[in-house]
Amino acid sequence: MDSIVSMVARHVNTVRAEDKIFALNREAGSAALQLGKEKVVNATVGSILDEDEKLAVLPTVLRTLRNFPDSEFAAYAPISGTTDYLESAIQATFKEYRPEGYIKAVATPGGTGALRHTIWNYSDIGDAILTSDWFWGPYKTLAEENLRKINFFSLFDNEKKFNLNSFEMKVSELLDRQGSLVVLLNSPAQNPTGYALSDDEWEQVILFLKRAAADKSKRITLLCDIAYIDYAGKTSDTRKFMKLFSGMPSNLIIIVAFSISKSLTMYGLRTGAAICVSSNKAIAQEFSDVLEASNRGTWSNGTRCGMKLLSEVMNDKELLSKVDEEREELRQLLEKRAETFLEEAKSVKLDTCPYKSGFFITIPVIQPEESCELMKKDNIFAVPISKGIRFAICSVPLNKMKGIAGRIKKVLIY
């Protein structure tokens, strides 16, 4: 008998399972076909669905895209991205809160590409990447696929506020062991909790990292995942903290993971950017050079029509105004769904993580998998995560939201 059971390299994790979210979404779809859509609550999808449970797309964005000439769809884009796109990505990220310093951008396939490149280029093999204990599951996959580990600080203290003490302890602990550290923070509208650091909390984080960077033998990278920022409130409220990125020590850089997936409802175009802020011109140029090389060594070019789309929107005030208006309607829809769910959760004493904005609300439970299985018996499909259940308000219409918190409360295993 042939004894060979694997042909892959030793460093590859061969334990693979179907993506949990996509599997649950398919299961919910099957239930809807059997029982009728009106009887099934599908809170698995990480995209905004309208009140008819169809993918919500910004009409102005779609019309703009369809008007492009064939060449914008078929031609290669430059490896680092088109010049217009890179400047547009920077402008869309910071708006009126552009920090002082040297800023460079490199195109990536969605925000995920920016996360991948940062982990690979700004930590050493075997290092731990630090993020919060409530986190988007693929962060762990990204770390492990790039031969790193992932470590956690406690996101919330006993008062459900940002746990600065835990953050500081974990940063110090890892810097005692490592020469480099990538700190990954997802805010505002965090996936999965909907939490956002306040401006004061951001200031405390930045001040501590500056103190940690006083040891010039250490290299610190603060990686900010802002995927949901355009659904977190007004620009003046959501981006103010970015001015804190000014005046960093040379051995502390900021990298922002930008994406049009949510902001322009163009999830499938896979268009994003990694944006670096540094006080050192040479360090910023090094970032641009290194990430361009990583682009060539992984996916090579990005999606040209996605780049063109953002450039068109950002460079036309009338177009931008329409897009902002349409997106605001979706943001308000999310707000109404969240209010409905959270008001009922409070009345039935269903515990949730502190939610401020965004696509998801999370329910802490001890046995997430078992609880989700029980919820499925009541035709409620949500995603079990390490410490709770992620409920995607973005995909559940208002006419189904009422009563859901009470139904979940009845079946949860604490």
C-alpha cells in the first residue's frame, strides 16, 4: 500500500476546514429554500443586505463603474497602483485629518492584502502579532500563513471600556522577547463587536507606543484596520484620532489598511491599499519599495477598474457627494437595526459586547458552537467565534430584527 499521506512542505498547516462563515451562510440559504425566506434569520453574511435581503450596492458607484471603457477593465495596473488611485486612497483614508509626516501608499487586494504585507515585512518569522482577544478570525490565519503567531490583549476591562492596562502589559511582554512588533487594531466599528476606541483612548495608546519606542533597538508597527470606518459616523467624529499619527519616532510607523469593499460596496473588486505614515522620509520610501516588491512576489498587479473607480469618485465633488449620501442611508439603516436589537437585548437581559457602530453585534457566551447549534433549531443562523456569537445586523432586515434578541436569550448556553 502507498504510505504517502502528504506532499506539502513541513511548514504548511494541512488541517483545513471549510470557512465557517461561508458554510453557515450556505446552510442558512438551504433552510430558506426549504422553509421560506421569511422564516429564516441569516445573520452570517458580512455584507450589507437591503430590506429585501439582497446585496446593497451604492447605485452611483455601480453606474460609474459601468461607464468605464473596456481598457479600464482589461489592462494591467502598475504594480504599486496608479498614481491617481494612491493619492485618492490617502485622501479617502484621512479626509481633513491627514497627519503630518511622510505618507506613502501601495495598492493591495482589499484591506486583507495590506494586513498580509505588513505582517510579512514588519515582523520577523516566528514573531507574535498582537491584537485584541475579540478579533476577526482571519487575523490568525494571516499570521500563521506567514509563519508568525498571534497573541492577544484583553479588549475590555471590567467596566467594558478599553483595557489599556492589558494592552500595555502585552506590548511590553512581547517587546521583551522580540526585536519587532506589529500591533493590529481594528477600530472604529470593530469586527466582530462594533466597538471603537475613543479619541482619548487612541491618545493613550499612541503615547504608550511612543514611550515603548524610546528603546531604539525595537521596531514597532501600529497596523490600523479601518475597513468599516465609513459606517461608524460622521467623518469629523471617526477620523479625528488620525491626527495623532503625526510626529512619530523613526522606529514607530503607522500602516493603515484601506479598502473600498465596504465604503463603496464593491466587495468583489478586491481593491485596497496599505498606507504608511512615518516621520522619516527614508523609512516611508523603504515602505513603498518593499511593498511593491511584495506585490510582484505574490499577486503582482491589483484590479485596475477598482483603482479607477475610487479615483473617479474622489476627484469629482458632485459624484462624491452622491456616494456619501447613498452610503449614509445604509449607515442609518444599520443604526436602526442595531437600536432595535440592543433595546430588546437590554429588556431581556441578553449580554452584548459594547457596540458603537458597524456591521456586527457580539454576544459573549461560554459555549459558542453549542449555542449556535441550538439557535439553528429556531432557524437563526449566526457565527460562533472564540468567546461568543457574532450576529451580523448588516444582513438582517428590520422586519426580522424585532424579537430576535429574546429568541436568542432563550437558547443560549452560558
